[in-house]
Amino acid sequence: MENALMACKGPLITVFGGTYIYLLAKLIIYTVNSSSEPFVWMLMIGGGAALLLLAPALAAFLLQPAVYLLAALFAGVGALISR
């Protein structure tokens, strides 16, 4: 089960990290294009980054049972194959 969880962990971290970086880049581009004030940039980018950190944390909390079920499925298939 631990190996199956480790196998699921890599792609999930990649998906969450990639999504965070993509959305943060889109936020920065939107902020720079919509305002010419550096103070507004700081507030919008800082606030947006804080909100973008909360959204994946909530998604990870809600998806945790599905990840464990997927890991159990991987562990079960691995146990059947190794027999």
C-alpha cells in the first residue's frame, strides 16, 4: 500500500504544482496588463497567491479519500500480479 501511495503521490504533486504555477502566471499577466500601479500589482498578486494556496489545499483535502481508494486499487493489482 505504501508503494502504491508513493506512485500516486508523484503525479498528484505534479498536477497540483503545475496548476498552481499556471494560474499564478495567468494572474500576474492579468494584473500587469490591467493596472499600471506597482502597489496594486503587489496587492493583487499577493492576495491572489494566498487564495491560490488555499484552493489546492481544499481540493487535496476533498480528494484524499479518492487517492486512498486509487492507491488501494494499485496495491491490489500489484498483489495479484506478484503472485
